[in-house]
Amino acid sequence: MPIVHIYTTEGWVSPARKRMMIEKVTNAVVEAEGLPQVRDMTYVVIHDVPDGGWGFQGRVYLKKDFASHIPPDPTES
């Protein structure tokens, strides 16, 4: 049973983007496994890390540090 964990800063990923990520990551797992029935056993968990809970190279990063890079919502069809 594949379980994929994705960590992101709280407020970075909108609900629409989370839905898209879950769908695409699930598709990637099914493709990697080569077994269509794996879809029914695949879990994707998105963890929202509170602001200030990220660090890189010994420095704490806040949402304001990368707010200009927040991606737009995907277009839903």
C-alpha cells in the first residue's frame, strides 16, 4: 500500500491545487508500479506546516520570504 507524504507551508497550496496534486501523484504511483489496481491502495497525505516551521541551511523561512512564488490555482475542467 503506497503512502506518499507531501509537506508544504500552511497557506501555500490551495484546496484546488491539493486536489490536483493528489490526483497527479496517485497517477504517478500507479504508473511507477505498473499495476492499475494500486490506485485503490494509494494514499497521498498533504501536511500543512505552520509558518516558521520550515528551515533550510540553518535559517528559518517564513511564508513572507517566498510569498511572491505562490503558484496560481490550477484551472479546473
